[in-house]
Amino acid sequence: MMRPAADLPRVYLCRAPVDFRKGMRSLAVLVEQALGHDPFAKTLYVFTNRRRDAVKCLYWERNGFCLWHKRLEQARFKWPRHLDGAVIALDGQQLNWLLDGYDLRALTPHKALFYKTVL
């Protein structure tokens, strides 16, 4: 199982939802032009869709962009609305709490789901 590490140096959460048809290149352009950040820095950028049932994490690794994607089956991600700004700085532990379904304000998780088949 691969997921972002808890000891990441920098994580930036884009508060506004993005069109999830965007791929790595389009998200990198968004990081550079709309957010004013360096997409080649040792930083992980996190995006969500309008329904907040999916996230994409973009980062540069030595010689190319990597894209990590998670979609929830029933719940929605608890995007931090209590913080101001277009971009929110998190640490790796907070990102993993968010990915686990925690509300960063109340630290309450999503319920775990157990399926036998995808059919």
C-alpha cells in the first residue's frame, strides 16, 4: 500500500475544488499560475473535487511528476473550512488524518467500510 508519508517536509492543500479531469500537467500549471508556487519544489500539493469525495496529490520526484488519487465510496473528505487562504499548509500527519477521513478540527474519522467484491 502506497500513500503519502507522515514525515513530508511540506504539504499544501488547495481549498478550492478543481476539475478532476485535470491530469499531472494541468495540476502543475495550476500550482504555478493560480497558486504562485513552484511545482518542482519538494512539496506535495493536495486537491479535491467539487463533491469532496476524492483527492489528488501531486508532487515532483527527481525526474517527473507523480499523482496519487483516492476516491471515497460513501463519505466525503472533511476539507478544513475553519482556516483562511486559498492554500493551507499542513504537515504530513495532518494530511494522513485528512486522508483517513478525520475532520482536522474535531479529529473524528469516517467509518471503516468492508466489502467482499466490487461487482
